[in-house]
Amino acid sequence: MHIQPLRYSPSVSPQKNVSNAEFAQVNNATQTSTPVSTDTVTLSRDAKQLAANAQKPAEMPALRDNIETLVELKHAKMKYQVIADMTNIATGTSQGISAPTAYYLSHNEDARAMTVNHLAQQQQVNTMQIYAETSKNINEWA
């Protein structure tokens, strides 16, 4: 589809195409609020009841309780994830951290410092274990 730029926009005024009298008559006809009609409409009792029920506001306490329960559940799940990640870091079985744990560590300076220190110690322990195994293998070869 190709759209061409609009170079000329004709203006429409009621005086060019319609006389002032005709324009006033059309304008007044559209401004009237009561249409002229002799048709009648009858509503059944059920239709009236449905219309009355549709105008009542929806009950929100049940929905609000469900939302609060969902928020509490999500909060508990994130808290569990943080605790699980911190436990894995402490035991040295961490394969990484989740987004809630990263958020927790970014906003808690003490926990972040403890985690960094523990990871540094864990790396030193791993390095010493590798050195001990390598030294043992070198002594066996000699």
C-alpha cells in the first residue's frame, strides 16, 4: 500500500455546497433531542431486571481478596527463592542466582558483602583442592 503525502486539503464550508437556510435547518434537526416517532417498545419483567442488575456496580471484595492472596503467594515464592539461592551459595552448590536474589543483594549491602566474601573463600578452597590434587599427582610421577 502506498500513501501519498497530502499536498492540498480542501476545506469544506457549509456556504459553498448548501445555502445558509438549508444549513440552519439541517443543523437544528440534528440538535433536537426527541425524535418524532409513534412506535412503542415494551420491556419484559426479565429484561427490566437484567437492566437493573447491569447498572449495579460489581462486587469487588472477593476480587480484592484474591489479588491480595496472589500477591502474598508471589511474595512468599520470591522469598523462598532468595533463601534457596543464599543456601546454595553458602553450601557451595550454587549454579547461579535468580532475579529476586539479585534484587535482594543489590539492595542489601551486608548480604552482598557476605556473599562476595563467601564466594571468594569458596574459590580459594577450590583452588587449594586443585593444587593439592596436582601436587599429589606430580609426586606420584616423580
